[in-house]
Amino acid sequence: MGFNVAAELYGRFMGRYSEPLSALFSNYAGIAPGQRVLDVGCGPGALTARLAEILGPQQVTAIDPSPPFVEATSTRCPGVEVRQGVAEQLPYPDATFDAALAQLVVHFMRDPVAGLREMSRVTRPGGVIAACVWDHAGGHGPVSTFWEVVHELDPNAGDESQLAGVREGELVRLFTDAGITDVTDDRLTVRVQYRDFDEWWEPYTLGVGPVGDYLGGISEADQEQIRRECARRLPDTSFVVTAEAWAARGSGLGVLGPDEAVETEAGQPSGEHGQQHRPGGLVADQP
């Protein structure tokens, strides 16, 4: 997966979405002064920076598997403890944090349930575990137009619609499978303005994420065909892209064994009891 790239390239590709999303997501998770919070899969630091603004850098810890992202977040967020590591093996003691958040990460975890279970382990009992992922399966993600064009030209192409958590209700299922209780979900919506098509297209050429992997594996002629078809569908003057993310939050229960089931007072698995789906959603425009 093309995330071992310079943070500046990721920022040009996805940063204009992840920056406003971080404000919505931290609000959705109920982050407030006095908490100690972990940012799992921090990337180049969009959410980490937002958390540091709310809490102060000493109250924020961040972790990411990509060395360039770890370096970028450390530079951007002085005073925040930033480590290299993966969600499935968090290097922190049990019940260390008041909340553990994962923005645009769960769908890229090697084992999402294990990653969420680890987030629950390092969160105090009753603390908050929260995650959000783009609605790739519903066609409302920031790169949906690109993948629609690709699939018309290359029906067998892989994309992000089959990743974990990108369909409605999937984050709730992953949370409950990980033993997280009192799970609710919602939609977070970001609107990003582009001055023209060229500004929209240029970040796709930077080799970032699944989009970068796909374009890097086809010929220049095929790349140009995709570019032309995208240009045909989008305005050549100023336009807005609206992107929606699924978000879920719940409560941690402390340490669970890998095969332990969590039961409610009624004796039913937590995945069948206590789930709540919240209508509505939060909306932010790119600054």
C-alpha cells in the first residue's frame, strides 16, 4: 500500500479532506480538556494536531507504521509522544488513555478487530474508542469519481470499496466483534473546493495509497485515458467535492482475551444488544 511516501505528498492528496475531518471527528468522539488521548495511525498528523490544540501536546500520544509519517507528526506537533508501530500491537500498558481514536485507518489495518481490541485494551474502562473511514462502498468517498471511471475502463480493477468498515454498519460490527460496547455510529461530511480540474487531478499522480498503486501499475496511455474521462465528468472551473465518512464510537471494557465474548446484562453478545445507529451527521467545509 502506497503510504510509505513523503508526508507532503500525502497532504496534497488527502490532507485537504483529513484536516477538516479531524475537527468533526474529535468533536464526535467527545474529546475535551483534561483527557489523555491516543491517535492510532496518525499519518502526517492532521488529527494529532487537532488533539494537541484541544488537550495540550503532553496529553496526546500518536503512533503510525510509516517512518515518514512519524517524523512529520513529530515535527508538526512538538511535545507529542510519537512512535512507530501498528494498531494490532500497541506498545502501551492497559488502561493508559481516556480515549483512543483512529481516523481513516481501520480499513487499512491488517486485522481490524485485533486493532480495535488493542485500542480498547489501552483505554480505561468506560473510556472512548472511536474510528472513522470514508464511505468508499457507497460512492461518497473523496476518490469515488476516480474509481467509477477506472471500473468503467477496467472492470476487474481492485479499489477501496471492499476494505473493512467502508460500508454502512460495518464499523459497528467491527467494534462489537472487538468487545466494544455502547456502540453508536454517524456520518461525517467534508466539503472541499477546487479552483479547476487540474488542481483536482494533480494529487492523483503523486503515488499515494491505493490510487497511487493503481496508477503506478498501468501504462501512461491508460493513465491519460482515465484523466480525460475524469475531466469530462468534472467542471473545468471551480467546483466542490463532498466526501462522507462513517464514524463509530463506543466504550472500552479493559483487557479481553482474543477469544472472549462480551455479554450484556441480558446475556446476549454485545453485537446483538446495545447497538445504536444515529441518524443525521456532522458537516465541515475546508477552511
